[in-house]
Amino acid sequence: MFSGDELVGELRKMQISHVVWLPDSTLGTWEQALSGGSPGDAPKSEGPHLIRVCREAEAWAVAAGLYLGGARPLIMIQCTGLFDSGDSLRNAVHDYGLPLFAIIGYRSYLLAAATDSAKTYTEPVLQAWNIDYRLIDTPDKLPLLHEHYQQTQQAGQAGVVLVAEGRM
Amino acid sequence: MNCPSHSMLLPEVVRVLHAARTDEVVVTTMGSAREWMLRGTHPLDFIYAPSAMGEAPALGLGLAIAQPRRRIVVCNGDGCMLMNLGSLVTIAAQAPPNLVLLIFENGVYEVTGAQPTAATQAPQQSPVNFATLARGAGFATVFEFDDLQEWEQQVSQVLSMPGPVLAVLKVAPVPEGGVPHSPAPPASRATALKQALGEG
């Protein structure tokens, strides 16, 4: 869809301080750009800094703590991780009103014939949680990321950008 | 039920922590939140009720990373800890030097009526050893307390040592210990904490 360097460039424009993530096979291609080197390398000094979690529900709580502490976090997970995230997302976004923002890999979206239930339920789940989202399904739509982030932050609301994926 | 040894009373353990607290951010949940609220309020308290059960350590990790000059103390229950054991690995990997994670271990889901956790349900089963789990996850500094006097003597050390620090506090379930209720609208408390941290 787009390269890790292109994504990191956008995240820097957005002044994202931390990326809290659990990758899938698409997001995982951005690992080197996000971490600033090969696995095991020392973290880069320039942000955003990568925080690896063990499951996606954890990501929303880490991001909540970061936000309360004055950081500008972004969550990056696959849509299957969105399904895992439910209670943590609900608590951070709807109980505490935190305007958390996530990039979510939209598994199988680009496969027209896919019967993947992850594809079927991604948007209905976001709608059920009342999360304002946008879809990036072509590389030229990357600027939507910054635009939607700014809009939701100014509104004090949570937001999501779905990134279309073709692989299961 | 094969509960761990219960030589300390939760209200007493919380009293000792409250007395030792200086300028730390203190995140409490479940039984510890209920008992902590009885001791008054502080701008750097975060009563994590309502909670996403199991997520208090992750919330504390985020605070610790964003606020590296402040100490963050997370008071978690053993049932909560079991729900998110992976957070031990996440915390140890980030290794925040300013994070202290306390596990109040009573072997039961106290606020729902003291039903045993999976870790204590079987009489033949050894209680889960949270200190061992923490060490295995990568915590270098781990304490265990089942004696109130020892806790009182070492609490300041626990709160001040380079982290991440984990301490297991073996406590008895509080009879009729109920669900903690949010002391004010949760969103307003989140805003208040952010402001108290100088970030609002």
C-alpha cells in the first residue's frame, strides 16, 4: 500500500510520539522504518517510538496511559486485534473519553471474493463502538491519515483509519 | 479452594501504602480502589473504576513512559493480573525505571462475591506464584510480602527502587468487599489527572 518510510513521514508530520502495536503481515513490513533498524537494534532517538504489546486490548490501555501523561500515541493493529480490543477500547474511549487513534489493518478487504469473517465484521464493529473511521484502499489516500487524525483530535474524539489489506 | 497464605488484611496493607506515598501517581483498581478511596483523595490518584479488567498495568506503563520523572504505582488484583499476564512481558520489555506494580493476591474475585480464580480453584493445585511469573517475564526486582510489619518496613524501598519493580502482597479477602464505584464522572477524572500531570 505504502512504504514504512512514507508512513513514518506522515506520523512525524502528525507529531505522533509513540506507536503501540502488534503487527500483522502487512503492518509488519513497516517494522524497520518504525523501529529505526533491524530487530534487536537500539531504539532510534527520533520518534515515533515503538511499543510492542502482547495482545491488542493491551494497546488501548497503554495508549490511554500515554495520552493521560501528555504523549501523542497511535495504536497500530490488525482488525482481528480490534475484535480482541473491545472492553479496553470501550473503557478508554467511552468511559474516560480519551481521543485515541488507531491504524487498523483491514484483512482481506482487497480480495473481492474473500469470505473472511474478519472482513465481514470489521466495519460493523467500528460502527457498533461508535468510532469515526476512514478507509485507505489506495496509496494516494495516505493523506487521509493526517486529515482524520487532526479532525478527531480537534473534536476530542477517537478515530480509526483502516488500511486495506489483501492477504489473510 | 487452595488460597495462598493470608496473613495480611487488605485495609491495613493499603493504609501502609497510603502513609508511605509521597508524590507518586497511584492507579488503583478493584478492592484496592475501594480501600484507597476511603483514605481521601489526591490529585495524582487515578481510581481505575470503571475499568477494563486486567488493563491497569498497561495503563500504568503508558503513564510511566510519558511521565519519566514521576513514579507510577499500579495497585492490581491477582484476578486482574491473571487476565493480562502478557502485560508483565510488555512492561519488562519496556523496562520503565519509574513503574511499581503491586499485586494484591487474595485468590478470589473479591468484588463479585469471592469466587476462586482459576489459579486457586483446585485443591491439589499449587497456587500460582506471581513472583516467579514476574521474574520469568523479565522483572529484575521482585518482592513478596505476607507479613504486615515487613511490608511496613520495606514499603518505602519498594516505592523508590529503580523499576520496573513488582511486589506481591498476600492479603485476605475482605468479607462483603464490594465493587468500587467511580467517585466522579470518569471522563472528568481523566481530564483532572492530565491537568495534575501538567498536560491538560
